[in-house]
Amino acid sequence: MTFARDERAELCDLFDRVGPTAPTLCEGWDAHDLAVHLWIRETDPVGASSMVAKPLSGLLDRRMADVRSRWEFPELVERVRRGPARLSVFAIPGVDEGANTTEYFVHHEDVRRAGAAPQVSRELSPDVEEWMWRRLKLLARAWFRRVPVGVVLERLGTADGGAEPDTIRATGGPATVTVVGRPSELMVYAHGRAGVAEVKLVGEPAAIEQLTSADLRL
């Protein structure tokens, strides 16, 4: 098993426990909507393309409504649990880790940390935290591209003797905010879940306000 597959299985187990109407951190979506999103992303190329093309948002809405009505929630969850169809790009060896580790981790937290009794962060293995840090190095500039201030990510829990640097400069700007946390929590923050990410923001109050007001949701 990989972390991506573990997260898929654990998220599906959580779906089974909380049911279709459970809240999520995805604005306007309940657990059923989130399961629909995951299924379309991996199995419906037309629907998946409309996730990244805003002019096709109406098509995505129709695709989601169709999938939601086609299967009861338990069956849909089971389909997500099985993984992508054999001909899906996500079924290509090696694609799962790169494409699904962050996707399933963040959406797992979308359910865990939502509602009236949100759960706290999990202790992840050093290998997983290191993977998250490398991913942040690769994509932080893209994720923070709309932020009007400089952003530096600083990780906690660096292993002794590790070759990786302790900070990542995501963007430059007239003022800089340093976001401090474990790589997994920095990942949650970078995906627009600022209200639940267990991080510390260091910088001038005005710069912090600009960062927290920015839209980081992908």
C-alpha cells in the first residue's frame, strides 16, 4: 500500500461512518458531493476536464447531479474505494502517488476537520512528511501565485541531518509572511484551508491580513 491508497481507504471508511449529509470544508458540498467529485475526477474525462475550465462549470454541475442520482451513497463510496477504472490515466503505474497523495490527504482532512466537532491533525510518518515537503517545493509557487505578499514556508520537525532546506520561498512581494508548521499542515494551508491548518503566521499584521484574505482554493 502507498500513502495515497491508504488515504483513499481511510476516507472511504470515514464516508461510511459519517454518511452522505456530513459536512465538509469544501464550500457548499456535503460528503456525497465530495464522493461524486472524486469519482468524476478519476473516471469521467469530460467531467474532470470541466473541473479546471471555468466556462464548463455548467457541464460539471450536470455531471455531478447525474452521478449523485445514479448511485446511492454506499455504492458510490465503494466505487471510489476500488480506485480508478483500468483505462483511466490514474491507473497508469506511478501516477497514483503523484496525482492522488495530495488529493486524498486534503479531502480526507476536509471531512475530518468539518462540522461541530472537528478532529485535530494526525501524526504522519516522517516519510510522508518528507514527501509533502518535496511536493511543496515543487508546487508552492503555483499554489500561492495569487497572493499579493511574499510567502515563505518553514517546516517543523526536520529530521536531524536531513539534506532538505528548512524553508521554501513560495512568492516574493513588498512584505513577507512566514507560514510555520509541519509539511502536512503547510499542505492543508496551501490548499485554502487556512481556518483549520495548524500553522503559525509570522510577519507584519497588514501582510498577514493580505495573505489570509487571499483565495488559495484551487
